[in-house]
Amino acid sequence: MKTYTVIFAQDVPHYGLVEIAARNDKDAIVKAKAHWRSIESGKKPWPLTEPDYDSAILARIVQITHDDRTEVAADIALDNYRLTNVNETAGAA
């Protein structure tokens, strides 16, 4: 019997609320996007603190490794969801 190490992963969405002040609906969208960029750059605190485990997607096996550290398999989907990069798919069209 051989021994293997399996790394599993599943993406769990997290939600959070922030309040912004805006002149109108379009300005609210602009300000929300700017706020998100400030969050990503570390200028504002991370608001996504509420996990929603019932909405988890992208279940996968990240890697299976033999006990001699040889990689046996990687990136095996365990559900029907796929992660796509909008920028990559737009260029393919």
C-alpha cells in the first residue's frame, strides 16, 4: 500500500457591507469600484468577513503527491463549476 498526500480546496464566498456617499446611481457605481480598489491596495480595511459556506464552489483536488514527493495529479475538478478569467475569454472571442 502506497501513501499519498491530497490537497483539497473549495472557494467559499465572503460578504461584507460598506457605506458610500454618492450623488446618483452612476456615481455610486464609480465610488464602489474606487472603494474596492482601495481595499485591494490595503488603504481601507477588508470588509468581507461573513462566509457563506452553503454557496461554496470550485471544489477541487489541488494536488496529489506520492510519499516520495512526486506529484501524481493536480487541478482535478470535483464539481461542475469552472473559474474563467474574463480578460482571457474576451481576447479569445
